[in-house]
Amino acid sequence: MKNINIGINGFGRIGKCIFLQLIKNNCVNIRAININNLSINNFQEYINNDSIHYTQHYRVDILENNYIEINKKKIKIFNEKNPEKLTWKQENVEYLLETSGAFLTTEKAKLHDVDYLIMSAPPKDINITPIYCY
């Protein structure tokens, strides 16, 4: 089975929870994360300390050009609010997990230029954007 390449847009409570689940999954490659209001220098502390989901123990090495390495996986870190400046395809992201809550219409989601976008909240244009519940 082929591994899937994902990106995460938004790294608040939902984005962080998804990250913590997927970083352990060998069938998923987290290729890029848009962390918006978090410094790359604070990434390790942010993922390793959580008042609800307990303390994790991940070592995060900061590499050149805003990449980090965690669990022997290299991940691009973006800190960008404008989706048109995010180079998801350049990082081989096939599936983008939209967890910021800012792109909940088809029109806004298309600004990300990815093959598939999965929203973590219901779309605001329910007559256009389909909902699938698992």
C-alpha cells in the first residue's frame, strides 16, 4: 500500500491532535504544516506539552529552510496566512487537512492548490461543498 502525503493548515487544538496521531502512523507522511501564530523555535515545546493530551516525548531538530526533523521524518514548516503563498505541491502534499477554520467554502479551499482538502469543520456553503461523516 502506498503511503499518503499530507499537509496540515492550522496548528491549534485540532491540528495539533491530528499531528500527534499521524506522526506515529507509518502509512502517512506529514510533508508540511502551516503553523501560523507559532514560532518554529517553540514547536518542540508546543507538541510535547499539553494540558489535556499529556506530555509527549518528541525530539524536534530544526533544519535549514524552515524544515524540522521528528521521528526521522522531515517536515516543512510554513508560517503564512495567505494560502496562495503556500507551496503545498512543491512539498508533495496530496491531502491537506484544513484545521484553521478559515477556509470553509469551496472557493476559499481552492486557494490552497492541492488535490484534496479535508475540512475539520462543516462547510459554510453547504449547497456546494459536500459533507462526508465518518
